[in-house]
Amino acid sequence: MPGITTHYRATPDRLGTYPIVCNLLCGLGHSLMRSAVHVLPPARFQQWLSSSRSAAGSQPGGGGGGAGL
Ligand SMILES: [Cu+2]
């Protein structure tokens, strides 16, 4: 729903990429509300974190974007 922030919780006990599907019938566009959670090894996560911080520092507004995997 516009203006409402929702949260998902993931338990990262296995490496991989897992789909996230909106679980609230929230209105127009609900069927398109898809995302993913990526569970990475610690070194790979640190690499992603460093590159995200670099990208955020070089873009107006500081957006870090997605996981970029
Ligand atoms: Cu939805």
C-alpha cells in the first residue's frame, strides 16, 4: 500500500537466491511485487558491500541500488 513500509525476515542458513513475494493483497501492482533475497558467503557479502558503498558515494542522492548479483 502506498506510504506503508513492510518488512520481511530471512534466516540466512543456506547460501542461495530465494524469491520474495508480497504476502498482502495490497492493490494495483500486487501481482508484480517480486524481489529476491541473496544469501552470500561472508567474503562475497563484504565485496558487495564495498562496491555498493562506492556506488552510493558516486551517485547523486546516495542510492545504493539492488544487490547487483
Ligand atoms: Cu502486494
